[in-house]
Amino acid sequence: MPAQQPISVFCLAGPTGCGKTEAALALAEALDGEVVNADSRQVYADFPLITAQPSPEERACCPHHLYGFLETSRKISAGRWTELAVAAARDIHARGKLPLLVGGTGLYFQSLLHGIAEIPPVAADIIARLTARLEEEGSPALHAELTRRDPEYAARIHPNDRQRIVRALEVLEGTGKTFSWWHAHAMPAPLCAGPLACFMPELDALAPRLARRIDLMLHAGALEEARAALRRCDDPAAPGWSGIGCAELLAHLRGELSLEACKALWFKNTRAYAKRQLTWFRARPDAVACAPGDISALLALAGRR
């Protein structure tokens, strides 16, 4: 993308299940804004319930962008998401509105506010070899290797996140430098500028809410949603199935887990993911910690844009 003046935005981040959607709607009303998705799982069209995308009623409150547009069989990189988010932000600004970037994917905010590393292409044979190892050894084994070789990045991603694990290893082998190095040393000029507000709940206080949310999702039809998605895409290695909730429900539908075991694993993985998200955002020097639901603090921060 050509160099341009950074676009003014407001970013609202935080762990899964901490109330970002409700806060985003209040911000959109108060600041005349439009919401842009900054969550790597909420891009998938087949999983609106399981990935907690804003409901049709919530989307009717203000325009929403980059939710539920991607097929389960397709993957999206941080670079591609950044291109789409910048285009959306530019369009929102052109209509005199404020872009509100809302989500829990730390790398997306990093890419948007600080630039994205321009990593050289990796040879096809490296990608093929690592993909074959993934199928043979499984993602936890490759994640363990990544933990040894790039512990900083490995700590940010789930051991079942096949796409990011292979990408990190292929970059390391193809360039001789870790993903963490590229993100720290090879960032061009930022594409957007604005505050990064982060909801920072205590994990022990968040956990019961996460458990309750899984029950509500199942009551609302999450299992039926997964079953319908499986009819459209029955490849368990498809990128869309790697998300938390999606993977556990797929295991249940394939007869690998009882529903109770599925729920228990879903909660365990969700809690672990929330912990990783909190660790990520607490380490960001530009992140401003806010209590979940503190709209007054968010508006005060927006006033300092």
C-alpha cells in the first residue's frame, strides 16, 4: 500500500467474552462511528454464533464491516486483513464517520497501528514439508517445536492453531529469523493512528462469564450451526475449523468427544486463550487499560484523539 497520512481510528481490544460488542455499540452512537471487526475468528461466515459475532439486531444499530465474509475453507493473513481494514477505515472516514476497530486479535492491532512486517516469500518446498509434518505429527508437536525456537510468538497462539504455527515455522526456516524478530524489527510506517483501549478484566472474574457464554451459545444453536458448517466443508484441516469452539464441536460431531467433554474442553481452551490475550495486551506499551464496560473512560480517551 502506498505511503499515506495515517487514518484516524479508535481501537477497542480485550479478551474474549469481556463485553466489547456492547461497548462498541455505545461508542458508535456517542462518536458517530462504524464498527470494523478486528478478530481473526469472526471473519468466518459459517460460525456467527460460535465466534460471537454481533447479532443482526446489534448490527442494525450501526454499520458493521468485515464480519462473516470468509468461507471455512479459506484462510486470511494479518496482511490481508490489514488491507481490508484500512480500505474500510478510509471509506468510513470519507463519509464523515469514525472507524471503530473492535476485537481480540493482538496482531491485527499491531499491524494496523505500527505497520506489518514485509516478510520475504518462503520457498514452496519449505511450506510443503512443514504442511506434511503437520498432517503426520499434529499441531501440538509443531507448536512445541515453535515454543523452543520462538517462545515469544508461540505463547500468543493456541497449540491447535495450525495456520499460524506452520506460518511461523516456515518464516523461521525460510528467512533464518523468528516471527517475533520480524514483528519487532521490520515494521514500516503505521497505516492508522489512534488510541488502543483495552478491557483488562481479572481472569478469575472473567471465567464464569466464559462458561455461561458457552451454555448460551449451545442453547442458541451452536451445535446445529457447526453441523450445517460441516455439510458445507467436511475438511477438518480447513482454517475455519481451527477456531476455539469450532474445533471442539467438530470433534463432538465426528464422535471423538461427548457433548459434556466437548463443553469442558471448549471452556478450558477459551479460558487459556483469554489468558494469552490478556498477556499480549498487558505487554503493549500503547495499550490503555480500561475496566470492562467503562464507557465514560472510553469516551474520555476518544476525546484525546
